[in-house]
Amino acid sequence: MSDGEPLVRWQWIGDHAGELADYTGIHLRLGLLPVLFGLIISVPLGILCHRRRWLYGPVLTVANILYSIPSLALFMIFVKYTGLTERTVMIPLTLYTLSVLVPNVVDGLASVPEPVRQAATALGFGPIRRVVQVELPIAVPIVIAGVRVAAVSSISLVAVGQLIGQGGLGYYITRGLQLDFPTPIVTAIVLIMLLALTTDALLVLAQRLLTPWSRSKVTAS
Amino acid sequence: MNDLLNQLRLVGDWLASSKQWHGDGGIPQRLLEHLTYSGLSLLFAALIGLSLGLLVGHTGRGAFAVAGVANLARAIPTFGLVVLVVTLAGLSTTPVLVALVALAVPPILINTFEGVRGVDPATRDAARGVGMTEWQVLVRAEVPMALPLILLGLRIAAIQVVATATVAAYPGLGGLGRFIVDGLSRNDYELVIGGSALVVVLALVVQIVFAALRRTIVSPGLRATVSKS
């Protein structure tokens, strides 16, 4: 970087506001769709692990191993199959969410008091209706605690996808390095953190709205 | 499935060609670089994270700040931070190592804190009751009981550091990520997938090391209770 170059040139941000907004939208999609997909996989998988306890260990081991594989390497493995597309970024990010979401679904279901379960059965709830209408709502705070961790990590990881041309705001990180110009990099970092923390705050709000009965005891892990 | 076999064959071919194993930029050198970056930053992060986590966990002071730091730290795009550090400080190892340490401290700190905080107050009182000093309460009662979570924090930090050391190749550092980044810029898929395979193997070895650690140093009575992430 040349001497005297400020960390942030505000002029640049003003000039690129429209473009920044576009990339912010892409970034949110790349970061949040995997959390949604992860949830769609984790809820049934978590219910299954809760019912068939022996499954939980192996499922968790596989999820943890996937989580431990660095994103850059995992992206490259998928490039062969899905090319340089958004899917190549979203599939690994989806896999990463499982290591937080599955255990939180299982823990959430385990937090349902036995008398509640029995009362639901006594009222004539079948196994499926009982899970959907009684157990899952009670599990919501713990599940959302997991969704918060998954969403924040996912949004901050998207940037690495720029190495295969699909990184949302990560575009400005590589651009800044190529131009030897810190402003785009700082802007991207700040915007990504803002996206992550705003999403986190909205999830806390969503949890309060979804579980009015538990407002006094919000759990975060 | 056939594709997967082809990928594996590609990795095999790349690993088998002897030029990868010698001299400048060979696999041993890159692996050593990767292990040095990751090991050093994990060591420093552990020194900082463990001492702070034990202090806050034991005294209970600063708990709110710890939770805030953990949340904020997860939101930092590690790739952006490493690239920014190189842009500002130039291409040398130390600034990047400092960034890696900064990224690895929070998971160690928060899990150590939660581990110590989560020790049953009755156990703590019992330790004091049998005449232990505060230091002994910490070292002989709280730390052993917090070990599963402390190890979890170290494991998450290790995963983080190994992954970030991989992307540090993009702004020009060494390490195993070098193969992936160079392969990408040369359109050499064999190099990309070979490098990725090495990174995957390294990540798995790290997992195995931590699993083994847990088996050897965590008290048998505590092993069943670890499931928190």
C-alpha cells in the first residue's frame, strides 16, 4: 500500500453505493439459503436421531468431520461437479451448518419435559402431530440458538467463495488486494459483519415472537 | 461415483509424481509451513484464551464482555481480515500470524469460560470445604471438570486456524493452500485437487489428535456429558 493512503476513502463508498447494495443482496442469499437448507435437513434428521439414539453418534461424527474440512478445499472438491456456480459455495456451507443444527435439534427435543410428552399422548396426539405441534415448539429456543451460530458463521464464510468467483461481498476483498487499495476490503469486512450481526439480532427477535411463553429465559450458546 | 474415483486417481497421480516431494515449494515444505503457521498461532491463542477464560470463569467478572466478544468474533470474515492485514502490512508472516491468533482466541476463551462457569457450585464449595486454596480449587477441581469444553474450544480454534492458514495462500503466503491457489490461477485441476486432498487429510489428522486427547486426559466420569457445541 502506498504511504498516506487512508484506511477508508469515503468518496469510494459513495461512488459504489449501488453496486455495494447488489453484492450485499447476493451475499445474503449465498449465506442464508444454506442455513435454510441446513434446517430442512437437520429437523427431520434431528427427530430421527432423537428417536433412534444409536444414530446420533455416527451422524454427529460425520457432521463434525465435514465441519472440520477447510472451506477452500471443500469448494474445490465440488467444483468438479457443480462448476464455478453459486451451488458450489452453498452446498459446503449447508454441510457446515449440520454440525450445529443437528445437535441443537436433538438437545431441543430432549428439553421437552416427559410429563408434557405424556400429556400430549393422553390427549390423543399421534407421534407426528405430537412432534410438530408440541415438541418442536418447545424446542424452538434451543434450535434458534443453533440457527444463530450457523447463520453468523455462514455469512462470514461466504467471502472465501470469491476464490471460485462466487463470494458475494468477497468480491471487494480480492479486488482491494489486486488494486492494493484497502477501502474496498474494509468496506466488505464491515458490511459482512453488519449483515451477520443484524441477522443474529433478527433471529433473537424471531425467537421472542415465536415463543412468547419463554421470554424470561432466552438461551444462547 | 466414477467421478469420485477419477478425482482420487488424480490425487494419486499428483502425489506419486516425485517432483512434488522435493525442493522449493514441494509438499514437505508447504506442509511444514502450514503446520508452523497453525501450530504457532494456536499456541499463542491458547496461552491468551486459556488464561483469560480461567480468570473470568473463576471470578465471574467480565462474563458479559466474554459473550459479546465471542459473538462478534464469529462474524469476522477471516478471509477478509487476512487479506486486509497483507494489504496494510505487506507480505510477511508475522502480521498474518497475529491475525490468526486473534481469530483463534475467542473460541478458546468462551469455551474455557463456559466450562469453568458450568462447574456445579456445590463441587466448588466442597473443594473449598476440604481446605483447598483458590488456586487449588481452580487447578484441581474446576479445570478437570471444564476439560471437555476447554478441549472443544481448542478444537474449534484449530479448525479455524487450519482453514484460515489455507486461504492465507491467496494473498501470497505459503502453506498447503498454495497448491490450490496456484492450481486455480494456472487452471491446473490436478494441482487444485491434490492440494485440497492434503488439506482434508490434515484436517482429519487434527480431529483424530483431539479425539485421542479427549480419551486420554478427560476424566472417564465426564466423558458421557460432552455434547455442547
